[in-house]
Amino acid sequence: MAIDWSFLFALSILVVVFPLLIIISLWRYRRIKQLMEQEALKRNGTVIGSRLLPVLKFSYRSVPVVVTSVPGSRYRQAKTVVNCTLRNPAAANLTIVKESLRTRLGKAVGATDVQLGSDEFDQEFVVKTLNESFARNVVTYMVQQKLLEMKQVKPRVDLQGTQLSVQVPRVVKTPEEYDRLFELSFAFVDRVEGV
């Protein structure tokens, strides 16, 4: 009776690797929840949801803020999203994305974006809206600087009606990263609510 060593080797790999992947995955979700709980304490908020998908809720100047952070997988990109529900609808829809190959190709084909007059900002980010004066009022020099500080993490800002979404395509891993993301989000809230 011969022993099939390749089968035993494959089985032992499966027995070791699969539980290890589960443990690593659970550790990542636990770390996300711990960071959210720290932020909840700082911002007088709560963390709800399951261990696998915690949600941080708090308010900023009576504007409800909901934060989710999802680790990536083979089929889904990791992201951390700050959603704010504004009291009044914005005067126009607004999208700001990091300049990429896709946006450069779009410009080459004729797509246009709003140029705000800052060479550094206009080279790094694409601002899309139908109301250029609204974009100029919202995306002030201070907001531009906050976006430029975060350009390595490729923030995306979407404003549609009363919904403001600021996201980064990664899981936020430190309180400092959360602070920068919140500062950017709140700068937009202040500008839109004030405009």
C-alpha cells in the first residue's frame, strides 16, 4: 500500500493555510472595529453593526455622519467611506477624483473638467460639475490644500443633492488617517452648508 505524498502534502497545506487565512481576516476586521471605537469615543458617536462590518455613526454640527471601512478581496476593492447627509440640498452635483490615465484619456477625447486656477491642484485632481461657480465656491484654497495633502491615498469626493461621500480606496489604519479624512469631509460640509 503506497502513500500518495502529494495528496498528503496538499491536504496539510489546506489544513494549515485555510485556518490561517480566516484568523488573519478576523484580525483585520477586529482592528477596523477597534479604530472605529476609538473614533466614536473622540467624536461622541457609536459603533454599530457586526464584527465583520462595523459602522461608525456620529454627528458634525448636526449633520449625521456614517463611516464604513471594508477590506478588499479578489473581487472588491478596499475602501473607507465617510457619508454625510446635509441639511439642505447642494446647488449642484460635484465630483472630484485624482487625475489618472483614464481621466487623461477622457480629456484627450474631449471630456472637460473645471479648472480652479491652481496649477498644482488642477494637475492632480479632476473636478466635474455643471455649475462652475458652485465648484469655485466650494473647492476653496483651503479645501484644495486638504485634498493635495491626501493625494497619495487618492481621495474621491461625490456630492449629489444632500449626500456627500468622501472615500479613499483603502482601509484607514491609524487615528491620524481618520483625522485627515474627517477634516476633508468636514471642510466640504462647512463649505456646502455655508454656500
